Amino acid sequence: MTMWPVLFMIPAVLVIQRGIHPRRVGLNPLLGLLTAWALVLCLYFVNPLNFDHVHTATWFLIVGALASFTVGYAAMVGPSLRGSHPLKTLRISPLTQGSAPYQRAHRLWLGATIWFAGFFLLFAKFLVTRFGLNPIHDLLPLREYLGSGQNAPIGFYYFYAAELLVPLGILMWDVVEPRRVRYLVVSAFAFGSLLLTSGRTNAITSILLTAVALLIRRGDTRIKPRVLLVTGGIFVLGLGIIIGIGNIEGKTFANSSILTYVTSTTWLPPQLTLPYVEFVGPIPALDQVVLGKPPLLSSTPLPDTHNQTFRPLYQLASIVDRNVKVPSNIQPFRSIPEPFNVYTALGPLWLDLGPIGTMFFMFGFGLICGKAYALWLRTPSLATLLLVALATTVAIVSVGDLRLDDLSVWVQGGALLILFLSDRSAKKPARRPSHLYGTRMTPADHLTGYVKQPLT
């Protein structure tokens, strides 16, 4: 396969980034999205496993979707970058215990902790009842059960809070004065629960969300060796989770269908083969979707993924009416040539909305990400940092899957938006009725300058 596209992908990302952000701004949703897609496409062009070649129609779809996102993002974030403030001074003010901002952030953390603890206890009871006292070795059957279209136990929704608690607790520990270890302890418990009972996806999502939040918080400051070391450690941890949990589940290179198609002459180490397939496989699988190739036949009925893009709406409706059937988030397998069932975020959008709908959806997603980043630039706070980190994480993961099809993302974003709105409303000065004021101006304190006083 030709290597020439690799030579311009990364420079193109940097040019687009600088064109929209005239100054250095560090990590942001646009940079995260374009870098993730560029890196995965570079890995695809290396192609040590001889994946199917991607056709021209799919390349047009990818380029058009990324361009639509970029236009929407630029429309929102552009005005926020025209000011004169130096972006490297953006910092979250320390939260002193007892202050109103601390109390609002602590209430969010406390509510998420209660949600996590309560639902996880229910889920643990379900695990012990169904799988015995050692459910970790039954992770694969558990994931198949939860994704098969059956109603998940109510306790399974502990991950809605657990994913958010990992970065929230770490940031609370960092910005609250004096520091409290309890935030780190709860984050560790939340991450451990995700790692041991929900498999790799949710655990890696929480790690990625934390890393993205910390990198965005650094702004345009120079990356020091310590930052590179921590970033590399996070990558190694994520890779270790993919390999380690895969071994526990039984999803390994040796017992997978990949072994049938990979010859012994490949230079890729066996330990890295499965991660490579999971990172790069969505690209040729998307090509199969765009070409209209039917799913592979299997011994089990094909999952119903119709309207997967609107899955959160079905999830909300199922809360009111348990008879509402929620589309499965486990997609049917397609040949790349080995069976694979993840088609990037564009696959479900193509199937549900078609090419034009996909472009509009990515444009709208760009607007959301641009707005989130603009809020962070204007009012740096814990709420806006986590909002833009969540948007950036969803943008990065789009090269693998559509995260917006799960209600958990919208619940987490809604909780952070409520925290932001409560912070903003608290900063607004109280307004007195206009009929109490005349036109005489009198000096006020050093904070307000002059205020109107009632006529006497």
C-alpha cells in the first residue's frame, strides 16, 4: 500500500490547528480529533496485517466529515480567540474549603460518589448471584449478556458516575485547599470497579478523560520531560489494560480468528496484534459499511442496530416504558477480511442518516466542541475544564466508535453543565428593581466603582 498520504497527514493537522488558533493553545477538541484520525490512518497505511484497501467513496466520507467538524468548531471558537488575553495564564482558581465554589463542586462530587456506591453495590450483588464469587473470569460472558439487547441490571449504570469520578476526584484533590486524600481514594475505587467488572472500554475512557483534562489544563505551556513521562505511562497503562483484560476474558491473539488470517511472516509482535486490530480495524470496517456490504452470517441473530445514533432517546424512553426496545450497541460483524464489528463514529451515522446527514451531524458536533472550548477560554473553571475534556475525549474516540450513542455521555455532560450554570449565576450581581433608582451617581467601594442610588 502506498505510503505517500503519511507524509502530509501530520503537517496538515498542524496547519489546520494554527489556521484556526493563531496562538499556541495546547490540546483542544479539534487537535484531538484530527490527531487521532491522522495517527490511526498512518497505522492503517503501514498495514502489516493486510487489511482490505479502502475505496474512494470512504475517503471522501472521512475527509468531508472531518471538514464539517472543523467548520462547526471554528464557527464557535473563533470569536473567543480574538481577544488579547494570553492563553497560558488560564488557570483554575484554587477552591478553598467552605467557599461557595468549593461547595458547588463538592456537591457534584458527593452526588456522583453516592450514585457510584449505591449502583455498584446493586451490580456487585448481581455479579455474585449470576457468576459466583469470582466474576472477573466471566467478563466476556458478562459483556455479551449486557450487550445482547437484554435489559441490563439497574446496578450496571454505576459506570455513569464512575467514569466521571476518576478525573473529577483527581482534579478536586489538586485544586482544593487544603488537599484531601479522600478524592483520590474514591477515584481509585471508581477506576478499580470499571477495570474489574466492565472490561476495557469504560476503564480506558476514564483514563483518557483524565489525561485529556490534565493536558488541556496545561494550556500552551511547554511540555516538560515529566509530562512526556506521565503521558507515556498513561499510554502504556491503556495498552496494558487492552492486553491484560483481553487475556482474562479470553480475547487473545492465540484464540481469536485473527490467527487464521495472519501469516507467520508478519513483523508485528503477537502481543501487539490485537491492539493494532482494535485501533485500525474500524477504518476498513467503515469501508464495508459505505460500500453496502452485508454483515457476516452467524449462528446467533444479528443485533438490531437500527437508529443507533438516536440510542440515548430510546434509553430515556425505556426508563418510562420498559417495553421500549433499545438498539444494541454491539454491531454485526463485517469482513476486513477477518470479522470485525466497530465502524468508527461515521459507520452508525452513515447507516442512520446517510452521507448528507453525517456531514450535518459532524458539523453540529463541531459546534458543541467549539462552544465547550470557548467556555473554557472565557471562564476557566473546574466545570468548563471537564466539559471541554469530555467533548475532546468523545472527539478522539470517534476514530474508533460513536460515544454519543450512549446516554452516559449526555448525563455526564448535563451534570457538568449544571455545575457551570450554577457557578455563572452565582457570579452575577443581584439586580434591584429599576423603579427604585434615579439618575444620581454616588461613589461605591473599590470593586464596583459607581452605583446608582435611590433619589431622596
